[in-house]
Amino acid sequence: MTETAAGALRLIVVGAHAFDAEAMAGGLAARAAAEGGAVLLVHLTRGERGDPAKPPEQYAVQLEREMQQAAGILGARFHWPGYSAGELPKEDVVAGLGRLLREFVPHVVVTHWQGSWHPRHVAAHRLTLEAVQHVARAGDGGPDQAPVVYFGENCEDLAGFVPMHYVDISGVFAQW
């Protein structure tokens, strides 16, 4: 468990691939960290098949380095559970996210909106919700400890997306 300033936000952002978490909630992550909060960026896969000019093995090394660098810039930690692009086994992912939720005890979880054209984004949405619900049903931390779940804006997840909550990130915009 990571220590935070009294009353500071504990935030987990779950993205399907490297850079998704930073795109959806990087500004929020930077602000929470600057205010003494604890932030964990979770990349379910690296997305190593995403560069047509590089072999996946080479791009994977680059992405792992970039995940670490981006987290450092934002004042966050990052976690990649080891899944390859296209591989998200439901039971394993839900169990792993559940462990992270119980260990990190976030106040807020941000993940993908369900209205995406990208199958892994939809999977990340569903698996994250299932993990949060499972932890809440199990009574881990009590009902008052269940995190609030928000869906981050992402240019690939806009079908039916209606923003309802805005966060002022002007103080950390350059950092983001």
C-alpha cells in the first residue's frame, strides 16, 4: 500500500494498452500526484502489435520503457500484468485487478467507456467493472470503501460517450 497525504486521492487508471491510461486520465493522475495522492496506471497489455514498422518484440521493449517514463513524469506508478496484445483472459484479469484494488484501495478508478470500436478497450471496460463489483460484493473494505468508477474520454471510445465530470488540470497541463 502506498502512503498518501491525509485526504489525498488514491487513483487507479486502467487502460487496455500503453498510453491509454495517460490519454484518458493523465492530467487527473498528474494533479492527484501533485496534491499528495497515490496513482497507479495499469496497462493490461503493452499493445506491442501497434507499430507496423517494428517487430512486436522490439516495440514491446520501447513500450515498457515509455510506460515507466510516463508514470514517472506524472508522479505515478505503473503496472503491466504481463499480457500480450490481444490476450486478456477474463478470469485471470479480473482476479489480478481485484488483487490490485484490495492492495491499493483506490478512491477512484478510471477506465475505458464501453462505446469503443476497439475490442480490447471494450474488454478493459467490462473486466474493470467486473473486478470492482467483485471486490465490492466480497465486502473487502466495506461498502463505503468501494471506489467510484469514471470513464475517461478517449478518441477511440466515443460512441455514446457524454462527458459529465470535468477536472481542472491547468496546474499540471504542461506536465501531462
